[in-house]
Amino acid sequence: MNLQLLILIEHLLHYGEINNFFPIRDKIYVRNKYYRLLNISEILIPTIDNQNTESLIDILDNIIVLVDDNTKYTLGKTLDQQRCCLIDIMLPFPSQIEDRFYLLLAQSGIKVALDWYYQFSIATDYIKTKSIAKNKHWHSSSKYGDLEITINLSKPEKDPKEIALLKSLANSEYEYPSCLLCLENEGYTGSLTKAARHTHRMLSLNLNNENWMFQFSPYAYYSEHSIIINYKHQDMHIDMDTLYAFFDFVDLVPHYFIGSNSDIPIVGGSILNHDHFQAGSYIFPIEKAKVKNSINKDNVVVEYLYWPISTLRLNGTKNNILKLAEKLINKWYSFSYPELDIISATNNIRHNGITPVLRKISQDNYQLYLMLRNNRTNHIYPDGIFHPHQELHHIKKENIGLIEAMGLAILPGRLEYELRLMNDFLSLNNLNQALERLEQDHTMHKHREWLKYLYLSYKNFDNDNYNLLYDEVSNKFCQVLEHSGVFKHDKSGDEALENFLNS
């Protein structure tokens, strides 16, 4: 008899009990499910100290350490799968979660219902709060207002054993689910290439007379970061159906914004083959941007924001905004201005895209942000004309999607290590020695010119140069956004925008 394992199971049951994963009436049944799963035959139910301060993850990991290899393999091939399998034993079915949510919605309103679902998602470790807490986050001023910078450290590195096993898999592995967003992920065991989703519970929504699903993001980039997913596996598209769905959503959840990545590569998100939106309870830097100029058009106040991503903000009622937005989107999809490299399409392949964001201000008073995007490439900028140019790739090369276009940088996790080394190089107070050290690490070669620039720009360094480095990274992100803007804030850019609005 492994008494320690039995004690851990009781702690796990207590965790489920206080988080209302199951009724007390079902506790014996759930306990026996654990005994069966973990192949426990000799049983003595121990008395435990309910003041135990171990986290859920600690309890799970200690259980996994104690079971034999065969049982561990039954739980799953990866640590994440094993954890999820253990949690899922005591969770309600998706329909029961949905019933509870809609009961709370009817009784207490949308905020109470969403708060309950959010806390449930945290308690089940679907939202990876422990991992998210590792992220680096700071604010920095710019000529456009404050920007927010994060270094994303929350998505886990793969274990070397998992990588080795992954390498041995055949490339023809059957694609189920079809993508990371598909509904088939709900309760999916996962694989070496796909995340474990045993604890995944989604909510059904009806938006614009279509079926959608709502979930919180496991690796949230901001408060209550949520994803609204089309029931069908179909490509992203930004059109009037998108906006009708947006308005239905903010009428249901008025304290959330909703937005979408553009529906074309380079200026879109990382998943373009499944229609989805993002939402949450958060105020982004773009919402505090200054207004450069404004006009009244069709009973809508159209504001051109002083923001690096070319943005029009429409203020008005639902019907008036929808009418004007349709004109603006259709016109932008066909608008060209070759003098600024803006060409709407090549060989019937559209280059112009829209990144839309909607917020409800008050009863029948809304703000719709339309960020104008273009994904053209040329021989000078093979990664994208309106995309971070090569000299910025040492900081940011990936797509500039919805969240970053609104002023919240999501920078790669590698930067934590690289900034630590940059700090060491600066602490030497000797450029030649610093360059010699840099050359010894091939991962740092991309920062060579940046290191020279820093030595030319600052006279003296000390042992802690992180504030300086954070400011310089923020400046780089500001340039990233400026490169992504189709109408620059200069005379030619202003004339081109006026040409577009007049058209």
C-alpha cells in the first residue's frame, strides 16, 4: 500500500470539492475512479490536513512521480497529458458547464456568469496562470502614447525526450483535430504535436445567426483573453458578417471588446484556416491614442488616430456604423496608391486587409476601429513592405497581429536570455571586448549592429542596464508598428489617406 499516494488523492479530491468540480454526493464515486485509473487495489482512506498549501500542479506532479511506468503511460505520453488526465476525472461534462453558465447568466447577468467561467478555467489549470506569471511585462512611453511590452515565456518548452519521440513519428499522422481551434479539441487527449485538452470546456454562442464557441485562452496575453471560434472549420474572412457578429457579441458582453486579425497572410494572425475572433476585458494603448483629425460622415464621427498602424475610429450608433463600415471596407479592399506601394491586389489575390476592433460605449453608442493593412512584398522587403523590416528582425520578425497592432507587444521568449547577455556585454564598458564575447555565441550574432549602436549612443554602463535595454526594445517595437502602417504620418501619407477618404 502506498500511503503517500492515497494521501495525495485525498488532497486532489479536496481541491475538486472546494472548487465545486463535483457534488459532495459524488465524492466516493470520483475517488473510486482515481483508484481504478491509478491501479490501486489495497486501500486505506487516510485522514488529511485540509490546510494543505500545495498547489494543484504540485499535487498532480507528486502523484505522477509515485505511480509506476505502465500507469504513467496510461495517463499520457507527456507531462501535460498526464496532468490533464488526472484533473479531468473530477470535472463535469461540457453540457453541465454550459448549463451552469446560462443559469448564472439568467439569474445574475453576464459579468457574474463570465467571472464564474473564468475562475473555473483557472481552477482546472486550463488557463496556465503559473506559466503566464513568468512573462516579462513593462510599459514604455512613445510619441504615440504609452506602449506595452511583453516577453512571452509562458508557452512551455518541449522536454528533450518528447522532442526525440516526436522526431520518430511518421509525417502522415492523421490530422485530428484539423487545427488548434476546432471543436474536436474539447476533451481531446492530445498527442506529441497537439496540446492535451482533457479539461477544455467551451460555451455555445449564437452570433449573427451562426453557431460559435467561446473559450478563454490558455496562455492569456491580457486580462480575460478569450477566443470566439466558428463552429465550422472555415477560413478567416473579414466582411459585413464579421461586423454583425461583433455587434451581437458586445451587446451580450458589453464590458468586453472584440476584434479580429486580418484574414490574409503576413498582416494576419498565426491561424488563418479557422474563422475566429479575440475578446476580453482590457484597455489597449490604441484606445488612448490622440485624434489627428476627424470628419462627420453619414451620421458617424470618423476619427483618424495618431497611431503608427493606420487606423480609423468610427463613433456612432450600430446601424450608422455598419452602413459606413461597409463602404469603407469595400473601398479599402479595392484601393491602390502606387506612390506609397499600396496596391490592392495582384492577379486577383487581395493585398489589402482590415484588422477590426469593436467596443460598446453605452446604449446604442459604439466605437469601431478599422486598422488598414497591406501584405505586399517586393525585392527590397521580401518579408513584407508593411511588416517589420529586416533591421528589426533581431527583436521581432513574426506577424503583427491584432494584439500588437493595438499596442501590446508579444516578443519571443528568446529575448530573456539574449537581453541578459546584452546586459553583460554592456557591463564590460569596452566595445571590442563586447564584440568578441558576442561572436562566441551564434544566437547573438543578430544583435551585433544593435550592440554597436548602444555603445555609440551611451557613454557609460553599469552592472544593471536593463532599464536602458527595455527602453531600447520599446523603441524597436514602436518602429515595428511604424513599418506596419500603410499611411505614414508625413505629408505624402496624409495626402494618400485624404485621397482614400474622399474616394
